[in-house]
Amino acid sequence: MAGRPPRPLIVLVLIVAAAGGYWWWQRPPETGGDLTLQGNVEVRQVNLGFKVAGRIKTLDVDEGDPVFAGKRLAVLDPVYFEDTITQLKAQRDQLRANLAKLEAGNRPEEIAQAEAAVAERQAALDNARLGLDRAQSLMQTASGTRKAYDDAQAAYSQTQAQLNSARQGLTLMQAGFRKEDIAAARAQLAGGEAQLKIAERQLSDAGLYAPSAGIVLTRARETGAIVNTGETVFVLSLTSPVWVRTYVSETDLGRIRPGEDVSIKTDTAGLALIKGHVGFVSPTAEFTPKTVETRELRTALVYRIRIVADDPQGVLRQGMPVTVTFPTATAALADTATGR
């Protein structure tokens, strides 16, 4: 029939189509190349203030100064804290001496004095006994009066009571102080030492130190200002470690592994790539944040990723946009596809 293609040509087309279909189904999975994500250097700041109230004596740094962990930033006037410590030390020493006195008991001289008092009362009692016997004898011979006998009897009873009192006093002297009094004195000393430690800690807290390396972003107070506890004196921008926040879609999440090395590129021309690694992959999805939202991704779910950057030169600045590339994403996906 005119216009109909030759039969060999039709067979050739079918063979080519079959070969193409076979290749399509047997081809290796596409990896999509290196994975590139857009992100920003995280803003990490800390407001620094004193743990105690006082008057600022010195400010050691200014805005823009780099600081290292443990560097002193400011100091409060220490005179008020030192006076409190001096007063509490005196009170502590007084309480310590009182406890030592109670634990040691009465001095030998005091005990000897109590013994002498007993001997004196005993002698007075013996004398009163003689007077009583004399008055009784005179009354029996009608040479004495009843009143004289009664007076002698009263004097004897009084002297006998005084002797008993002196003997009780000697017993107390020899026994020492009560254990309850010693325990109370020991507790008072412990309370005084605790107050002294608090005052010494407040003196050490009169210095303000950097918690980590960073750059002074803001100096909120000046020398001589009176500040309350926790009032912001400096705002410190933390520079170590540097964190980069980025987001990955669910379809690319399997291409990222914690600890994986990445490359970080800034928008500044001529700067070398910065190395980093994946420090954290969020276990939960969230809606695309406004910072990376586009018309197509407005309702897409993504996973937050934290990149820990190695930035010894201090190139990265907080809030700076960067591009993160996962150069091993292709190999990782290929290993997953082949079951290795």
C-alpha cells in the first residue's frame, strides 16, 4: 500500500523502544548530585549581670572587645562586702570561744573555789552546832532562856542549808556544762560560719567574668552606677562554637547523617570554604520558617539542622546567610540504594 513504511523499519523502531524501556527500568537510581542548603549563622547572645547588688567600681572591657572564657569584665566596690566579712568573723570567733569554754568545762580554780566554799560552810555548821549544844545545856540548868535556845537552833538550821547549797554548787562545778548547752553553742557556731561563707561568696561574686569566648556587643552600664542583682551590665555575643541553622525537606532528609562533614560558603567573594559537620538533626518536622519560605515551600514541612562550623579565623558573623553543601550526600544515597 502506498505511504506505508517498510516492515523492517517498523521492527527496528520496536527493537529500539524495547531496549530503551529495558534500560529505563534497569538504570541505577539518580542521586541528584551534592545537596546544597541555605541557612544562617545562629544568633547566640547572653546578658551578663552581677549576682549581688552594689556600685560598679571598674569596667574592664568595652563594646567590640573580644574576650575569652574566665576573663574579668567588671568589679563592684568591695568595701561593703569586706566590712560585712570582718563583722561576721568577729561574731564567729566569739561563738567559737563560747563553745570551747562549754566543752572544756569549769576551770580547776573555780572548782577549788567551790570546794573552799563547802569547807567554809562546814566550819560554820560545826560552830553553829556548838552554839546549839551550849544553849541547850544552859536551858536545862535554868541558866539560859528559851529564846537563846531557839536562836541557836535557827542559826544551826540556816548554816546547814547553806552547806547543802555549797555542796550542790561544787557538784555542778565538777560535772561541767549540760550537753544540751554545748549542742546549742555548736549549732550557733555552725550558723555563724555559714553566714561568713555567704559573705565571702558575695565578695567573690562582686567580680563579673565571661562565661565563654565572645565579643562584647553592648555595655549597658557605666562606672559608678548602682546595679541590682541580675541587672544587665554587658551583652556578650558568643563566638565559640559557631552554629549554623538550616532546614532540609523530608525528601532529602535521608541524605544527611549526624557527624557528616560539610562545606560552608559565605556570600563574600574570594573567601575560602569553611569546614563544619552536622551536629544535630531535629527529630520532628515543622513548617518552613519565614527566613527560607518561598511561594512553592509555603506549606512544606522541613527538619531543622544544626551545623557546627570550624571558624578559627572568625569569618562568620551571627545572622550571616551562608550556603551549606553536603559533598558526601551522593555517595551516601548510592550506598543506601545498593544496600551497602
